[in-house]
Amino acid sequence: MNANHFGPELTHDGTRFRLWAPAAKRVDLLLDKPHALTRDAAGWYVAEIPGVRAGTRYKFRIDDEIDIPDPASAFQPDDVFGPGEVVDHAGFKWRATDWRGRPWHEAVILEAHVGTFTSEGTYRAMIGKLDHLVETGITALELMPLADFAGRRNWGYDGVLWYAPDSAYGRPEDLKTLIDEAHLRGLMVMLDVVYNHFGPEGNFLGRYAPGFFTDKQTPWGSAIDYRVPEVRAFAIESALAWLRDYRFDGLRLDAVNTIVEAGEVSVLNDLSAAAGQLAAQTGRHINLVLENSDNNASLLDAAEDPPRGRFRGQWNDDYHHAWRVILTGETQGYYADYQRAPKQDLARALASGYVYQGEVSAFWGGKHRGEPSGMLSPTCFINFLQNHDQIGNRPLGDRLLTAARPAAVEAALAVTLIAPTTPMLFMGEEWGATSPFPFFCDFKGALADAVRKGRREEFAWAYAKYGDDIPDPLDEKTVRSAVLDWSAPHREPNHSRLALVRDLLAVRRCEITPRLAGARFGDARVVDDLLTAHWQMGDGSTLRLAANLSDRESAGVPNSKGTSIWGGALSDHLPAWAVRWRIG
């Protein structure tokens, strides 16, 4: 794979440029003047230019017809249509030189969007909030996608240049400084990456390398063909660049179930193996996780360290959906699959990971969804009550607290943050933020019109109900509404909510994390709204849960062994939405 290196490479006296453009008849490198590149039989165009150093800006010209950015550009200071900038990654002076990461069982994740995490919306501004994360009990900061997208504001899932952190948030050295400062505080930093499609604006690959795509479609455009060796190498080298050049501690791969042509040996397998080689060479913990609506348990292994083809865990939508139906009674969309017995669904998620482990899903077209998962480690399942999708893909971008009672949400947090699965919060959730996180982007012209039209078609029922109250995704006011209010944690009720989350995570840190390695699923059940569950922990102890999932007092609480670690002593009755944890 090294023979197919993408992107500029600094040499002892200049820079080597490479572009895979098999459909091009001629490629020129544009510097102060055009430089013709030499083509080989595989469609690679190459030139080594003396005197070109870091900071030089460049583009490619295809067949004297179109000027394009390097698809493996390391930085685009003037956005996706401008020239790329040569970056000397080796020149950055890291301070956390002894950092090797943290083992996966220590992960407590907070998902964040750089542009709305602070009022400044930059990598540098995030540094001032890292101490807050540590004090809260967060151990892993997961950034939404950074690959360069068109415009100044975006969720990140429209990236077209997979090696370049978007300039809207700062320069590459700013991102490295953020990661370095996080490591100095003991925080892992993970990155959401998108390898199932390219964004709709700024992608020129189809003009000079049409082999990147098949004639099939994903929900967001043409499917990528990972059966092609160069295409596979492009994605894997991108993943390694984030892990190596920026020292991210792990990656979350977006919607891998929509990768149409993954190859006979899946690109997921090869990406994991390549990351595992990097981990072995550097002595680092590298944690790879998936979003995968197909619930493929066979892709997961939390204990495979370093990775050798599998992934530490998966975002567990089943867990979220069961809680959402319990807390709000919602029925639209995929929530219809969780209407029959949502509390039993929650028990199943706690007892064995997925809710759908091969059962027929009506929402997914009546197909069998998922694989048995109870044999996996509980830490394979990243459980959450909110994330960017589950907030932002709602018509108003409203958070859970706008629809659910605080006492019920607090009970759900007490279950989620102490259970031996891997917990995740969405930025601001730790203090009960109510600021929305609506969908936003910065396209122009016909594409902007198409986005508006698509949203109106997708949420026709909501436009009929809410009308102009639904935020315009193209309006700058929409992204401004999503910016976190960092004064809120100092006021009630947010101050008390933050104290609750910190207390819960302190219990996790002291009582759960030291016992997680080797933990196994046990059993969970619901009888008359009383949820009881137990797990076998790695040290041989048993973790036990009793939770009242209703607005009325629950009777018939069984006697339970062990020492109380949360909620106080058990009695014959549990108050509404009370949660009790014991271990022993």
C-alpha cells in the first residue's frame, strides 16, 4: 500500500506530488507555473519538485480543462475549491510525548461538534473546556467529522477531502494542539470519519478517477467501490493519517451498513488491521468503533488489542430507541419498531446488547435485522440517550428534555452511566442543556434549494404542524442557535444536573471501571414496571440493578445481595423513577 501513497510527500530537497487519475490524458501541477506530471501504467501521475517546502500552495490541472484540489490535500486554507497547502506533520512539537492512550474499558465518551461547542467555534477555543470534561468524568472526547466540506458550517458528513481538517475551525497545528492538551489531561480524543460517501459539492473524483464509484447509490449519492485497490488504499491511508499525524486515539466509522461494495475481504477488516499495525508499532491503544444499523455482532471484539480486523464497539441505537419510547411515547419512524414492549426491549439491550438480534424489523422493510450479541463484552455497546443524529434529525433539533420529565431522564442517566456498557453523552447533556442542535449546512444556489426541498419532503408532517418554526438549515441563525451556553452550568437546574452526572461518573470510575475487564452479560427483566438486571464483573463480583420505570411507587422489590453504590438501600417499595445499584 505504501507504493500507492496519496498526497504530497516532503523529501530532502523538495516535495513529491502524486495523483491517481486514470481517466486523465494529462495532469499538470500548478505552482508558480505549471509542471507536467509523468504518468505510469496504473494511472498515477508523479512529479518531484525541488525547493517546494511546507506552506506551499498547489492545485492540479486535468487535461487543460479543470483545476482541482488534491483529493489527499492535508489542508485547504481557502476551502474545498482553493489550493491545497503542503504540511510538514513531522515538524509539530508534541508535549504529551509519553501518551499511549487508554484501554477501551475506561471510555466515557462525550460527542461534540467543534463549530458549536464554543462561541468561537474553533479547535483552540475547545482547549479551555477540557478541564470541565475531566472534572465531569469524561475520558474520551469524540469530534464530529472534520474532513473538509464546502462552506463555513456543516455537521461534517458532507466532507469531500478526507485528509484535510476543515479550515473553518483553524489550522492543522491548532487541531494538534487541542489533541495534545487533551492528552496532557488524560483525555482520549476520537474522530468520526465518513467512508460511505463523498459530499455533494467539491468532489471531482468522478472526472479523472471514475473507478472510485459504482452505479449503485447510497442515501447520500454514488456508492464507493472498495473492490478497487487504489480506492481501498485511499480510505485506509486517510484513517491512518488521522491516527498517525494527529494522534487521534480512535475513530468512529459512520453508517458502515451503507458501504455497498466493501470487497470480498471487507475494507472494514483491512482498515482495522492497518490501524492495529500502527498500534503495535507505536505501543498505543487505538480504539475503533462503528455505526452499523445492521447490528452485525461478528464485527465486534472489545478485547482484540491491537485491532486485527474487528472493532471495539458500536453505537447502540436499539438502546436509545427503547428509552426514547419509554420516556416520550413517540411512534414515528424507527420508533415504531419499539412500540410493542419498550421496557422489555430495554431489558434485552441491558441483558445482551442489541434488541434486534435477527428478528424481523418492520421499519427496515420486513427484513431480519441483527445477529446474536449476548456473548460479546458489554463494553462493545456504546449506549446513549442523545447524540447528534437523535437530536439533529428531528424537525426542530430539540433535545430530550423538551419532551421528557426531568425525573425520568435522571433515572435513565443513572442506568446509562453506571451500567457496564460504554456510556456516551452529547455535548451539554451533562448539565441538561436545552439548546437545540438542528441540521445546518452552507451550500449555495441549486444545492441549497435541493436541501430545503429534501427536508420539507422528509418532514412534511412536521412542516404542516410547525410551519415556519422549523429552522432553515441554510440560515446562519440556525447554527448560532446550536452554540452551547457555557454560563448555564452555573445556574439551576443545570448546576444540579451537572452535579448528578459527576456523581454518577464518580461511582463508575471507582466501582465499575476497575471491574470491567472481563465483564459478561447476565440477565435483565421487567415485571410491573420494575426493571431488575445483573452482570458478572471481571473480578468475580455481581453488579445488580433495580429501577422503577414508572410514575408510581413500585412494590415487590426483591431482596438483593451486595453493597449499595447508588441510590441507597433497597426496600420493599421503590419511589417513582428510583434507581438502585449494588455490587458484591
